[in-house]
Amino acid sequence: MTMSRIRDHFPRTDPAAPLASAPMGDLDPYVVFTQLRANGPFLYAGWLEAPDAEMALLLARDHYGRDQVCTAVRVIHRADLESSDGLYTLAMPPPDGTEWLVATQKRPGDIFIEMGRVRAAGPAAAMDAARASVPGAATAHVIWVIPADRAVTTAPDDLIWRTTDQTYRLARGYRRDVREKWTRFRDESALAEYERDDLTEEF
């Protein structure tokens, strides 16, 4: 079947009119947070697309867990996110008294950091409760609130970081002796280039 014939299978009153149905993907968007140390805050890491939360967590562990050493990874469906700037709206509000995760962005361009939890009857009430009780929320540029029971997080004993030594991927993986070797090599290379140029000019 050609692409021109596929158009005939969409219900339309006017066959010549543009298709009304927007293209839909098979994957859903998830926001990823990582916890760099035990009992530390969860930090915004990025987004990914997956068919469900289980696969999203698996992909997040594989990708974001390799970017930096972390103790936990958390994924949240975009439909379960409410933002104070109106960019994201919660699709299905939870029942009253739900516990909400609160993440704040201090200034435009900063990453979101999970700063606390509140109990509230809905997303608007959760925003108000966050501003009243969560550190930094009252003056934050943007606040995100998420029903806590909808966030999917790795278990304490889940393996996230590779079992082999991956410190070479990190800036702090270059020890002092390695830096000294690179500095010495760079200096020797610069000296050799200088001597070569000097010889060319003189002779």
C-alpha cells in the first residue's frame, strides 16, 4: 500500500483536507532524577522516552547511571508532573491528602533539585504548601510537584554504576600523577615546537 492510499483510511469529511489526527508515538516521556549519595537530594538528570515506567527506569539506570556515580535513580511520567509555570499539568489528580514530591529550580537555567515533601489535597494546594514549608520554594523560579506514589525509584540494593572501574569518565578520575604526566608531555611538546620554529627562523 502506498502512502497516498494510507490517507484514505483516515476518517475525514473532505478527502482533500489535511489529516486531523496528530501523529502519535509509541513511547511516553519520563523525567529522570539521580541521587548522587545516600540520603542526598535527587537532582534533575534529563528526559527519556519509554513504553512504560519499568522500561524507563531500566533505560535511566543504563544511561544516566553511567554518567556519574549515583546511589539511586528516579523516573516520573510527564503526565504525573505539575509545574508552577504551567508548562506541565497533572493529567489525573490523586486523592486528597496525597504526599507530594517537591522539586525547585532556583533560577532560570538551573537544574531542578528535589527539596522536600508535602501533603496536600491537590497540585495547587501542594504548591502553596511547598512555598510555605519547603526550603527555597517560596523564592524559586519554578516548582514541580509530583504525587510521591507515582515516582518509580530504584531499590537500595539495585546495581546502578558499572562493576568495572569507570572513573576515567569523570573529571576527578585523573589523579595527580596522571595530570603531571600530561603536563610534562604538553610542556615537552611545546618546547619541541618552539625549538623547531626557532631553527627555521635562524637557519
